[in-house]
Amino acid sequence: MEIHKFKLTQLAIALGLTATLAACSSDNDKTPPPVEPTPTQKVVELPAGTTSEKQAGFFTVVVKDSEGNSLGSADVPITVKITKNSANVVSTKGEALTADDLTITNGAGLFAASLSELTAETSITVNFTAPGYFNNSKVITLSVDDSEVAETVTLVSRSIDADNVAIVSEEKSVNDLAENGATVTFKEDGSLETSDGSALKLAKTVTKTNGSATSDKGGVQISIPSGSKMLAKNEAGELVPLTSAPSLAVAYFNNEASSSAAANDNNESRPESALDYFPGGLDLAVSVPTADNVTTEVTTTGSFTTAGFVAIELTDDAGNKVKEFGSTGDGDNATKNSIEVKMQVEVKTSNACPMTYADLDNLDQATVAAFAVDASKSTDSAYFRKGACVSSDGSAIATRPIKAGDIIPVWSYDADEAQWAFESYGVAQVNADNADVFDVAVQVTHLSYWNLDFFNWREPNFGQCGDDRKVQFDIKYADGSTDNVTAFDLLVESQSGGYRKLKRGYEFRYYNKSTIANPPSFSVFMSLLNNGTNIIDGIEGDANNPVDASASRLKLNDICELDGKKLVLTLDTAPARVDQKIKTQYACSNNAEGDVEAPPAATSTYAYLIDSSNNYVTYSYTANDGTATFSNVVEGNYKVRVWDQVSRTYVTSPDFAASATNEVVIDLPIECTITEKPVTGTGTTGGS
């Protein structure tokens, strides 16, 4: 029975289940279809934060060697240091500059940076260092009215005998400087000792012949006494010995007294000079006492007229540079050790502050210094305050050729900080072996670059001129046209030599007006150079510089005479020119890998126009929409080089013919993100 009951029970369950299923079913019910996945597509998108917004201003520096080649590569990188007023210096994105931003390895020879804020005139000092070269720096001045500025800096090789300019340099191990078979020992305390106690010496002289067949003469000799200590400074500013025996690198920059005098005699403009490459330049600001025998000083802008310059570096295998040479004695009796720097100054050199020291048998530096600052001992009304030239009676100081006994101020230049400082006074002495030069020997207790210079400034000897220390003048062609004036090079030279201000056309963009900032306080020649040739005819209405249909340098007793005048060129008419529009934008390089391409995104960045000879013509800082205009471009073929902040490289466009109607678009390639996203529209190209 139980078994039978079990079977009935199973049958009942089966029948009940069948009935239930039948009751739940109808002709209108169907099984729901499976859920289909939402269609997606690959969407290409620009990474967030790629584009940049234009900052308040920007500056750029073209970095070259003495032969005009661009510097800064992976093999020879250039390290950039902002040594003064760096607070607002930022990248195109407005961010603090990184170590990568401050290293030039792209081969383009360009450094550029933005200013996040610019409400008043500011001067920024930028220093450039590269292995195998002497340091150099540039002071860049920007203002609200002049917020985009370009400059050029030249680095001189540590081993050069240039044919084009009067510069010579050499680097040698100190082990090779001993004379007469002596040997050199380097000790753990940094001392250098020779086996016979003799000094270590390196001498360099220059004799260059320019196109006028005139030879410039001069040189330098460095003498390091045996026992001198080679001391560098560590990060804490402490003096520490070098880690190995150093190499001595010396570069001598001649003032080209003979060749500049010959050019003046022939009314020639020299397109290049050793003076163009002086580290730190010849326009500067130094501290000058406000009166005689006072300690109060004021920062004063002026100019050097130079008698010569020498760069000296002692560097160990680890790159540490000597700063000082130790001391002799203890406590209050300790005296700093020194080395001798003897420079040869050509007798044709002009003295822009002719004060003569009479007692040539007593050249004690303290005695000479006391004489130099004593107004009662002035000669030709000239004396000094901390190296700066002062008139004892308020009259203009006349320049004359240098002579024996003349006092020449000695200045040092900290190449790492790009800072000038007055050091002492030298005295020109007769060279018994060479009547073409005078000797000026000084003892120096610290190592830097050394300059023999006369510092002159407009106050109190001259008054200021123009608007805010600027000379402004108009430029026009011979036919009277003031439109489409080209970007010529500006050259200002002292009439007596020793000073030059050269501004390349791409630095100082001329249209129908021009400006000279911080005008020098001495008589000058001025040229506008077109491919190295002067094209100035004269000044309209000026009897001293008449317009007479012939090229001639302007001869100005005071460059302020040019303020507000009209300068006429020898060129009849302006060449055909156009305003070339460009646009900079990021474009995804992997757009083809997606279904939905990302559109280009405009960005603000730095752009440079380059001609068919690979020369920089002009520059611009593109707007937030990526646009800019290169104005007054001569018709011809060009390309544009653009800074890519993301990759930290320069992107160069293909060649194009300048045109007022065609905008040149430069794509900065970037690998974009690709994301699977739902299709939100119709068709295969819709998307978010």
C-alpha cells in the first residue's frame, strides 16, 4: 500500500503541475527577447590640461656660438638660470619652470618663458651655461607697452682662435702649466705646489686682421703662485677644496681699438665685433655712491667703454669651480692669497675717464684707490666714485687716447649669478718689450671674469632724454613712405671705440618707428644694417647728418639728438610685404584609431618665423585662440617653429609662401586618450 500510495502521490503532483502551467498560459503571451548590449564607439579625446592660456608677457633668447650656430643639444645641453626677478617667470601654462624647462636640448638654440604678471617695467637676468663654453647672461627688460621681447646671447668656446672676431681662448690642465720641467702636486687641502716653487702661467695674445687690414693687439697672462689653494663653495656657501687638480680656462676679448679706429676713418659699419660677445654686455646697472666719501649708494644705469676683458675659470673633474685661493696667517693677521692677472691694453685704446696717476714707482693698490677717488687730484676734470667716472667741475669729460699712468677701473663679473661688481683700480704701465700695448696688472683674491672698463652714465654728466630714458625716432624710405618698414639691425657705437650696442632685426622689430633704451652718455655713430650694410641716408632737417642720397652712419654728439626726428633710408621704396597670419593648435596624432575624432584645440604658445636660409626673422606669442600675425613679412618662402609645452620640443611647419590671404596652421601632435562610450546619436559618427 505504501508503495502504491507513493506512486499516486507523484502522479498527483505531476497532474497538478500540468494544470498550473496550463492555467498560466494564453495565446497572447510570448517569451521576452534577450536584452541587446548598448552600442558603443571609440571616442578620441584631448587629455585634460593640454592647452595653454596666454600670460601677461613673454621673452625669448636665441643662444648661439661665436660663429652664429645654434647651441643646446642632447650632447651639449644648455642650463638656464634666472638669477634676478624670477618670481613671475613661468611656463606657457603659467606654472613654475621645471628643470626640463630650464634645459635646452632641442637643437633650436631657443629659450623662452612667460610672465604671469606684468604691471610695471621689470628687468630679468638670465644666465646660460654649457659644457665646453664660458657662461654668458642677458638682462631682459619688459613693460606693459613692451611685453614681448627677444634677445640674443653668445657663448664662447673654451678653446677658440676665432677668425671673425678678436677673441682667443684655451683650456689646459694645471699640470701642463709648469715651466722648465717642474712638476705640479695637488694636495688634499686644495693646494697646488710646483717642485721648484715657480708660478703656474698661461698667456694668450690676439692679433686679428679685419677687412681694413688693421691688426688689433693685446692679451692676458695669468700667474698662479705655488702654494695657492683651489677652493670652491659648497651648497652651504662654505669654502671647500676641489676634488682634483683643476684645468685652467682663459678667454681674452680684445676691445678692437685699431680695427674700430680704421672703420671710423673709412666711415664703415662693422657687422660684428668681439664687443658683441662680451659676457654680461656693455649696458648695465651698478651701485654708485651718491657723493664723495659717503657710503650711501644708488643703482645707476650706464655703459662700459672697455679696454679689454678676460674670462678665467679653474674647474675640477667634478665641475666644481674655484672661488678663492685661501689665506696666509691667522685671525686678524690673515691675508687672502691672490693670483696675478696682467692684461695688455692697446695704445690706441680711448680713455673715457682720463685720470692720470703720477707716482708710477708706488703702485700699491690702496694708494692708487685713494688717489682715484680724490676730486682734488682730478685730471681733465675726471675722477672716480667706486669705479664710475665723475666730472669734478660738472663739465663734459672729453675722451682721449690712453697713456702711461692712466687709471683704469677693474670690474669683476660673477658668471654664475650674472652680476657685475667694482673691484679695484689698475694703472697703465709701459711694456718694455712691446710698444703697441700697455700693461695693467692686478692682484685678485677671488676668481671670476675680469674687465678693464670706464663706466659712464648720463647723470650728472648728461641729462636724460626722451620718454622714460628712451630715444624714439621715425623711419621712412627715400620716397617718403613710412609703411612696411623692414626689420633692420640696429648698431650704436662709441665714436672713440670700446662700446657697441647691436640689436638684431628679429630682436628689435622696426616698422615706422624705433626706440633706443638707456641711451649712452657719450658721442656715438649709429647705423641700420640690411644684410650687414648700412642703409641710413641722414636725418630730415639735420645739417650735421644731411639727407643727400648717399649712405652714411649718423654722427651724434649725444644720441638724444635723435629723439623725435625722422631718419631717412637710402632705399627708394619698401619691398613688397604681407601680414602673415598663423594659428597654433594641438591635434590628436592617433585620431585614425577611433570612431569619433577629436577636433583640434587652439593653444597659446611661442612662434618663430624662419626664412629660407634658416635665419630667425621675427617672433610672436599666439593668443588663446592660437592666432597671431607676423607683420611686414617680405614676400618669399618661410616656415614657422612653434614651442610644444607638452613634449618640450619645437615643431616646425613645412615651407610655405608668405601670403596675406592664407592662414598657416601649425598642428602640435599629441597622443590622445581613446575611450569606449555609448553611441548617443544616430549613425556611426555620433558621440559625446
